[in-house]
Amino acid sequence: MKTTKPASWFRLYAEFATDPKVQMLSEQDQRRYIMLLCFRCSNGDVTLHDEEVTFLLRVTADEWASTKARLLAKNLIGEDNKPTA
């Protein structure tokens, strides 16, 4: 008999919709940030290296580098791709 692991979840506060740090990002970067939150939630403390994030987001290394730079500048993630809050 196959058992399934319960789905992981994280709380996203409504203020996300009005947070200037987030709202000044493009919709594309907002989506990538949300996806990164999902990856972190489903992978626990496993480090997501840039190559893994690139694959999971289905973007090029250059696209992720640009997005990562913007997320770092807003202090939304750390160098290790973990959300800061």
C-alpha cells in the first residue's frame, strides 16, 4: 500500500499584496519569488543551489542571476536562496 506524505504549506500574509518591496518587482519576479517560497517549503532545510533553482523555475542561468540580484537587493532572499522572512 502506497502512503502519501501530507502536503506542506506556508502562510502568505495578505500584506504581500501591498508590500512595496514585492510590488515594485515585476510580475515575473513576484512569481519566481513565490515559487522559491514553495520550493523552500517542500524541501525543508535542503540547500537549493542556483543550478537547482534554475532547473525548477525552467529559466536560464542568466535569467535566474538577474532575478536573484533583484530579490537580494530587496532583502527577500539570502545568497543561499533562502527567504529572509
